[in-house]
Amino acid sequence: MGKAKKTRKFAQMKRVISHKDTRIKSVGETAKKKIEAKREAETKPRHIDQAVSSLFFQYNTQLGPPYHVLVDTNFINFSIKNKLDIVRSMMDCLLAKCTPCITDCVMGELEKLGSRYKVALKLAKDPRFERIPCSCTGCYADDCLTNMVKNWRCFIVATCDTELRRRIRKVPGVPCMYISNHRYTVERMPEAFGAPR
């Protein structure tokens, strides 16, 4: 019997351990750290926000007939342009007593706008308007209104700003008032019989 002929293998490389191999010390340590972090995350209690007690599904039980309406700067300006009396138009829309409320941030924004919006500022200082102090310091008025609404869900937000309305829609149980066809309209509020459909 003769010898089997062996073919010579060309371009054969020396076998080297992969840089991702767990036998390498640094790779093994990082893999262990990942496993430990995963175990900690599983054993750690999750934080779940407490559900708001005033909500019955999407229906807000805190909203009652003496309605408190948080007013934004552009809502006052558009009301003046459309020649609407704010308090009377709100009562016509909601068919109930309404108290327009203004936060400190909204008042500050009206003061910053200058002499062009002097009528709006004078209207905001009306004694029928309730002034609500806010804890935020020099904050953007839209952020202030969304924080107020998230903390206390007893308000209706009156604004003509589409971006703010989009943010308010994400907060469940908070209706939004705006101007359309020279009258006030409320969305997401079943009791608003005066609002046009």
C-alpha cells in the first residue's frame, strides 16, 4: 500500500482567538457586568405613576358648573380681535358660571408684549379674572399651563395655539376651549351643550 498524497494548503493562516471571545479577560468582565445589570433591573421595583382619582375612564369628575378656565395670551388677543366679551362668551358656550383664571407667567408674557397689547393687559387685570400664583420662575407660559393642568385637573384650558392644544390633548380628562367661527368652542367635554357641533 502506498502513501496517500497530501495536497499542500496555500494561504493558510495561524488560528487566533477572536477579540470577542469570553476567554479574554476584558471581554469576560464586560459580559459579567451586563448580566449583573440585567439581574438588578429585573429585581428592582418599577416606578408606576399613580392613577388620577378624579378620572372615570376619560371623564373628569372634578369639572363642575362653576368652571375655572385657564386663559392663554393669544386667547385674549383673538377674543379682542373677534370682539367677544370673554366672560359672557364662556357662559354662552358652557351654559354655566365661568371664572377666567390667569397665571403669573401668562400675565408676565402679556406685560412683555408691550404697548401694542395694552388692551389685552387691561382686560387681564379685570376683577372678574382670578389670578393664580404659579411656582415656576420665569417659565414659558405654555409649559406653565400644561404643568398646572397636570397637577390640578379642575381647569379648562382656553387657547388658540394649536401646539399647546396638541399638548393638552395628551393629558386625559382636560377639555380645551378655542375660538372658531367668531364664537367659543370646547372639545372633549360632553356637558358643553352651548358649544357648536
